[in-house]
Amino acid sequence: MNAKERIEQIRSLLEKYNYEYYVLDNPSVDDVEYDRLMQELILLEKENPDLRSPLSPSQRVGGLVQDKFKEVTHKRTMLSLANAFNEDDLRDFDKKVREISGLDKVTYMAEMKIDGLGMSLVYRGSLQYAATRGNGVIGEDVTANVLTIKSIPSRINILEDFEIRGEVFMSKKTLERLNRERALAGEPLFANTRNAAAGSIRQLDSTVAASRGLDAYWYYFVNSSDFGVRYHSKALEMAASLGFKVSPERRLCSGIEEVLDYINEYTKKRESLSYDTDGIVIKVDDMSLYDKLGYTAKTPRWAIAYKFPPEEVVTKLEDIIFTVGRTGKITPNAVLEPVRVAGSLVQRATLHNEDFILDKGLKIGDYVVVRKAGDIIPEVVRPLIERRSGEELPFTMITNCPVCGSLLERKEAMHFCLNPFCEARQVESIIHFASREAMDIEGLGERVAEQFFNQGFFKNIVEIYDLSQYREEVIALDGWQSKSIDNLLGAIEKSKGNSLEKVLFGLGIKEVGAKTAKTLARKFENIENLISATTEQLLEIPDVGPVVASSIVNFFSDERNLAIINGLKERNINLTYLGSTSSAADSYFSGKTVVLTGTLNKYGRKEATTILENLGAKVTGSVSKATDIVIAGIEAGSKLDRAHELGITVLNEEDFLALLE
């Protein structure tokens, strides 16, 4: 047997053993034998570099480091699912399916909705690429990271095009292990399995992804009809026979009553599963009905996702503390006895404002019911008054800023610190200035901004641009190396070239959001023109009313704000608009109200909006008599119907691109 034959033999054996261990959970060899074969393979590939392959089991430990992920356009859109929240919603879904299909009873496949990251795999004998869902039309190529997941086959016994979709996830046990390791290393903990999985699969270094212990279940054989498969249940069986891991909790249900029985059973079993789940997906099993049942603009009519009721737990309200936002808004926050809710450890929850606390009758020391709104945001639902001991303390709203001591002012339901140079407001201002919508300084997130502010490396947004003088001090901090600080300094330097609207939004002028900032930048072209603008000039601009105009004039009348702008000038930050004002004036879209609907192949919704706004258009979310143009992409829905009703000009993507050219 020559080297090539032996390499192929070992690869086949290791793929078989991976399948037995990671998919079947029934290994036929021990770790010693597996490791012996792996070492032999690594040695043979080293001696025969021309026989190496990125799909080899030896490469599943990672090692590829990329600068960025390539974009991938999905052959078929990765649709989202409509949601059902109760039995009535499910019965309505079943009724519509039966009416359209003409069947008295429909067979459904019920599967757990795993809380992870949607993924698409495309094969032609071997794995061609793995892509994230992205916006449903365009995702990111994360093949190198997906190949580190050992339950995923790198080859299948089908040479034709084969696409399968599923969910990459992290088990509860793996999350606990990683968080123990991160706690010992002084690193921030992962909030939940979903965030951990999503963050791991998007690591540019595949070695990091390999170390995270990810897994995957596959739930949709996209082109199964090409292989003569009619039923979803049979498609899953075929996927399993090819080596893919499919959910063992799935169940074929005859009619909606069996679906409801399944839901009741797994609502109780939810916490005992090895992975986090936020619901159950119900699909019509007969795929020949899919085209007849059809699609809405965003969702198929042959499937629905039942969402579990928010999990409610009881814990103790240990204290109420106050934080200061960049606008000076004071937010009371509940300090809770740590408790796990919907897969995450919860220790804090916002209490919004004084009225919220008083309306709920909360006292410090109360036992309270906590849940996650939409399985995402922790919220305090109510106190358990019957469990009070009499030692609880009544809530009293503070009268002074907890950071600078300034007297607070109440405006409507909110309290504000009016000191613009309060340290807490400065930290929040820095975080906002560096955010993606503003100056987009990658690496300068909330945790880093707070760390550097506390270290005295910068105290305002201007001093961000002086950070290089603290390079050695940063390297001396735990978790920082020369490469990481140099990457951050590079991102800071790059931000100097941003267009004026990014700076305007980053300045945090009250009432000026990203869209208004773009309008102002296009109108005034440079910061000096905007500084000298009068209220009357500002009111001439569409969407700028008296409140916004007053806020802008007041901001640029404050000498402290002008000092910040002068500081940015001194550090060579661009303060001019880099878009083309002339092209906007001459554009077909200039001065017109435009609505985007459906999915464009070339541009995402956000990118298309930016292009249109740069050309002088006003982009809105709904169609009305004031709308001039509707641009309709794939699967355009009710907005397109409304446009036809009102006789509004409709452009398809080809028309849109032609006008841009």
C-alpha cells in the first residue's frame, strides 16, 4: 500500500470514528487507537505535502487565520419563520393549511427550535462551502470554522449538488466548561449558548473556533426533490444516512392535536435537554404542498415556529443602583441574586424609571418574579408580596447624580443629570462615538472604553486620538498584546477619514440620529457651515423641526462643544461631507420619497438605503400617498400591492441598478 492509499484509508477510518463518536454517541474504538491513527496521518501528510487536503480529519483542529469572511449569495433565500405564541395561533395555522391544501387532516413534523446560528452547507461529494444565514440572501463563508465541528461530514456519498441547512449550537455543558475556564483566566463570560456559538463561528482564527466544542443539528434538505424525496421526514432520514446529525427529539404528528401534545410534553422537558431551545418548529411533512401553500414576503406558509412562554423564575431584589447614560438620563437597575433564566445567568435588570418601580410596588429585599422579554432582555415582572418579612426597604428616587453629584432634573417620567461633563456621561459618549453607526472604531467597545477611561488613557472623545502615547501602558494590562493594541490604533487612525455625518452622529447632539446627521452633512457640506447655521436655515430642511433645530443651535453655541470640535480638527479628523452633493442634486431620486420592499440581490436593505439617501432621496418604511417610488425586490409583499393600488411608480432591481449606473 503506497502513501496515497494509506492516507485515504486512515482518513476514511477517522471520518467513520468521528461519525460514531459525535453523531451516534457509540464509538467502536478507544481514544488511544484514534490518536494513534491521527498521528500517523499527520506524519504521512507532512512527508507528502502534495497529498494534504483542507478536508482531512487532521485539519479539524483549525489553524487558518483570515483577514475577513467572504460573502456568499445563497442559491435559495434562507427564510425566517412566522411565530405562534399560543394554541389559537397554531389552530389558525392548521386551519389555513387545511383550507389551501384541501385536506381534512395534515401530517406535520415537529422539531425543537435550537437556539444557535443558522447555517447552510453545500456539497458536491465533498463540502464546497458553509455559509451563515446573513440577511437571508447573502451570508458569510465560514467553511474553515465549520470544518472544526467533528459531527459534520466533510464528504458524502453524493456527487451531485446537495444543500442542507441547520443550526450550529453550543451545548449547555460546553458553555459551563468554557465559562469556568474564562473565569479562571479573568476573561468575560459568555452570556448564553447562542451568543457563544455565534461568536465562535465568526472567529477569524479557526483554531479558536475548534477550541469551543461546537455541534450542529440539520433540519432542512433544501433540494431533496432533486433526489425524488417527497416528504420532509424522509429527507431527514436520508440526511441521517449520509452522516448528518438530525434532532432525536423530532416527531411526526398526525394532525394538530398530536402537535399540541408534543408541545405540552416538550414544554415540560425543555430544561432537561442538553441544548438551549426557545420553541418548536412545525412543518407540513408533504413537501409537494409547499408551492401550493406558498409564501409571504418573508416567511413560508407551510411552517411556523411556536415560541415557548417566557420562563419565569423567582429571585431576590438585593439592591437598586443607578446608571448615567450619555444624554444624562438616570436609569435605576435591579441588582438580583444571580439566577439562570432562559439559558443565561441574570444578575441585573433595568427598572426603567421611578414610576415603573412605584407602579409595581417594588421594595429592596423583595422576592421578585423575573423573566426574559422575548427570551432576550431580563425584566422584573412583579414582587411576591406574600413572601415579605417586614425587613424590606422602600424605594426612594435619588435627587443627585450618583457620579458627579449634580442636582437631577425630572422631565416627564425620566430624571436627568444636566452636567454635560459628568464623568459617566463622558464614558457613554466615548462608547457612542466609537460605535459602528458613528465612527466605527473596531475594538473600542464598551468594556475597553471603560477600562481605558478608568486608567486615564482618555477622558473625552478627542483624547481617543492620543491613545498611541499610552501604547506600552496598554500592553502591560492583562489581556493586551502588541498586536491587539496596534489593531485598535489602526482602527482609530482609519476613522479619521470618515465622512462628516459619522462625526455628527458620534458627537451625540440631542435629537440628531444617524439619518438626520446624513441630511445635515449633505446640506451644509462642512462643520463650519453647520456651526454658523441659524434656526431659520435649519428649519428649511425636511425632517428638521423646531426641537431638532433648537438642539443643534444650542449644541454649537456651547464653548465646550466648540473646544471638542477644535480638538478633532487639530488631530486631523475629517469634518467635511464626502458624498457627492452635485450627484444628489442631479439624481433621479433627489427629493423623492422611496420605499424598499422585498430582497435585493446586489445590496442589503441598509446599503441600498445609504445609496438612496446619498442621492438625495428620503427612504421611509411604509407606502402612502406621499411615496414617489417603490423599489421591489424578491418576494415583495403587501407594500408592493399597496403601491399598485395607489398608482405609485414601481421599479424592480434591474430598473434600480440601471438608474444608479
